[in-house]
Amino acid sequence: MSPTTTPSPAKRARRGEGQWALGYREPLNPNERSKKDDNPLNVRARIENIYAHGGFDSIDPGDLRGRFRWYGLYTQRRPGIDGGRTATLEPEELDDEFFMLRVRLDGGAVTTEQLRVIGELSKTYARDTADITDRQNIQYHWIRIEDMPAIWQRLEGAGMTTMEACGDSPRVILGSPVAGIAQDEIVDGTPAIDAIRERFIGNPDFANLPRKFKTAISGLPDVAHEIHDVAFVGVVHPEHGPGFDVWVGGGLSTNPMLGQRLGAWVPLDEVPDVFGAVISVFRDYGYRRLRNRARIKFLVKDWGAARFREVMEEKYLGRKLVDGPAPEIPAIPVDHVGVHRQKDGRYYVGAAPIAGRVSGSILVEVAEAAERAGSRRVRFTPQQKLVVLDVPEAEVDGLRADLAALGLQVDPSPWRRGVMACTGIEFCKLAIVETKARAHDLVADLEHRLKDITDGITAPISVHINGCPNSCARIQTADIGLKGQIVTDDAGSQVEGFQVHLGGGLGLDAGFGKKLRGHKVVASELSAYVERVVRNFVAERTADERFAQWVARTDEANLR
């Protein structure tokens, strides 16, 4: 070798991503180590036998901030900690001695008797708190660990559970709120949801996934299928008839990605097998080394849909899937608010609280109102709304009035109908700003400020408010998405505010909202800002132009 020749560096071996199927089974971060040390499903016995007797101070930290999630429990935020300190404090400094508890309701489906139990538990153990989440769950606050055995006894006695409502597990399955009754439903996905719940939820073989796993199954495009880890969407195959189109790899948070079609058609009775294959690929090939890359969307992005399908078919299904067509795309988002005729001639009645905020007392009253109207079934929606099913035509007006008296409007303004919000700084340890109360005030302001043009709004303009970057309220896919952060006002003070995402959507407008460089809105000016943008849209739009289309073409000055 010439003295002047520089030797080539040795090719560096690619670092393992913690994929079990490739031999990387060693714990690679604290979360993986915790799950290896003890199956998280085992924590329930400790809650019932130790912590419920010893109280909050008896809880092992590994259970408190880890394994508790597999049973729907998170510590809530200690009161009085402002948003500017969220990222600077240690977990134990943020923890309150009370818990948020998530009740898992697959498909958002409850009987009126189950709804009454949910409401009564809220009144007894949760200071009358209850929020409808955008995953069709009910969320309590102010729960004490001492009360969990009694809460589980009541819930499970009524056929409900908190198992795997959180954690690195197959979380609640979204389903159509009108499954089995909608006139335009392609196929009822309820049997598949039931089978998956029976086979996979609480199964130790699937209780240790790289991260959380979100599923949607619907014969209608009403479950935000584009942003799920796996989704089954109703479609008619030209030869085989009704079935489902399969999507994988969707998700939001700080690295939003739309799901990809596998191009496969699956009949109803094969959905659980395909679900099992998808979740097995994720379990075995998912990236466990880095927590922020552990969602299935990163694997799908790296592999592509074709390779993902190939591995799934060859290693887990043992057969090829049938190729199939894409589902139809709705012209406007489907939220089931209002009065609609069922295929059996009765009606379903969808009502809107503000951003899902209800209470145990309200839910008990809803159960009683539904029963007076001849119904025994209620559903929660992925838009934080609720729907009463099976209402005879003669009872619709009475139910409408009863719901309105509870603050649940069947004919809401577009602003009430289109608003969503996460838990926010009131209870969430990750939040930076207030959300639920701000959503309430924003709706009231817009109903007053925009009453002169409300009749001209042909579809709700969605406004989603999130307390942090994690997008629990799906800010990137809203017409107007608001990500909470601390901003500087005109006086130079640090105050609550928002980064704005404009023109996001699903369906025809599937994509993520645009962010305007350097543009932030302080919380005190939020109503004025939304009013200004909406008025610009109404003044400029062409016939039938959707908000997302207008955002894409208008001058940036109209968006500030």
C-alpha cells in the first residue's frame, strides 16, 4: 500500500432495532426491561392484594408508571403545576395520588344497564367525572387505588373491563357506532370485534408489544381508519361480495403517517386471523430499541406495504390473501349526529356534548332517557359523541328534548359538532395547556361571533384542541388543529398558546394540516383567530369547496 493511501474504514454493522424475529431479545430500554421482568397482566393481583390495602405509598414505582397501564390506570397530574414546568419535573413530582381510569368499550357499545353502572361508578368513586374519548372509551378521574377492587367487581359484573385499555397492548377496537343498523352499512363488523376481544385481549402472548396497538373495524368509513395501526374497512369485492379492505401503519403524534392499503380483501370470518397475523408481525419485527420508533408505522414505512403483506402471509397466515378494491371515500366526515332512520324502520339519535365532557350523573340520565324512549342500546363515537339506537319514530322528539336538557344537542351548531379536545392540563401529566374548558368557551364564543354565517356552513369545520404534541385529539387531521404550547405574547410574557395546523383531514382530504412558519396564537386570542379564518373561508370559497381545499389554494395572509 502506498504511504499516501488511506485505508477504507471497516463497514460498520447495522445496529439491531430490537426485533425479536432477528434475534434481538435483550431488554433495550427501561420499558422493555420492565415487561421482561414481569408480564404486565400480573399487576392486577398486586393491586387487589397489596396496593388496595396499603394505599398509594405502597405502590412499586415500576408498577405505578408502567404495568398499571395494562389495566387502564394512569396517575393524574398533581394540581397547581403550570404547563411551563411539564417537561422539567420528574415523574414523581408530577404524580398525584389519584388516577385516571379508562373503561374499555370495544365498538363504543353499551346497554343502558351498563351505562347506568358506568355513571353510578363515576358518582361513587370519581367525583362525578366522565369523558367520552375519541376512542369510544369512558375516562374517569380522581380514582383511588383503594377503590379498584370494588370498581372492577361492578364493571365486570356488568360485562365491562379495563383490561388493556392502555399499555403496550391491543387497545380498544374502534367500531361503527351504528354497526348492524345502518342502512348503508356494507358489512357488520361486530362479530369480528367480539372474536378478537375473546382471542387476543388478556392473552399473554400478545400483552408485550413494542408499543400500543390501535385497531378499527367498520363496515362504514366512520372510524378514522387511515390513522390506525391496523384497520378493516367495509368494501364489496366484485366476485366475493361484502368484506373488508386492510390498512396498516397509520398513526399521528410527533411523526404522523397515513396508513397504507395492503390491497387485500378479507371476509368477515377471517378478520380475526388477519388481525392476529398483523399483530404478530408487529410483536416479532417491531422496533423495540428506541421507544420513539416502536410503533408499527415505522416498520411499515421502512418495509412498504408489499413486503409487510408478504411476511404476514408467508410466516403467520400460511396462505395468500385475495386481492381487493379500495373502499369508497365519503364526501364529508361521518359522525352520526342527528336523527337517522335505521334499516329496521326505527331511528338512531346522535347527540353532541362539548369535546366529550359529560359526567356520571349525565350518563345515568341518558340511560333513563333512552329507556323511556324504548331503547336499550347506546354507543359512543370516535368523535366524542353519543348515539341512542332503536328509537321508535313516535319517541324521537321526546328523546331529543330529554338529551337537550342534559346539554347533549341533537341539532348542534357546526362549532359544537366539530370540536374535539384531549384531557389537557387539568389532569394529564404531559399537557402544557388547558383544553376541555377552552373548548367549551370556544364553542360558546363562535356560536355568538359567527351566528350570522352559521347557516352558510354546510359541513362542520372541525376544531381539535390538544394539550401537547402527542395528538390525542387528532390535531393533524382537523380543519383547524391546535397544538398547545407556551408562547410569548405581545408584552413579552410566557403564556398558554397554540401552534396552528390548517387544512388537515381524512377521507377525500386525507392528509396533515399545514403549519405556518412562525405562526402561534395565544390562548386569549383563540376565538378571534378562528373567527377571522372562518370568515375568510366563507368569503372566498367557491361552490361546494371544502375547508381543506380552500386552505391549500388561498393566500397565506388569509390564514393568519
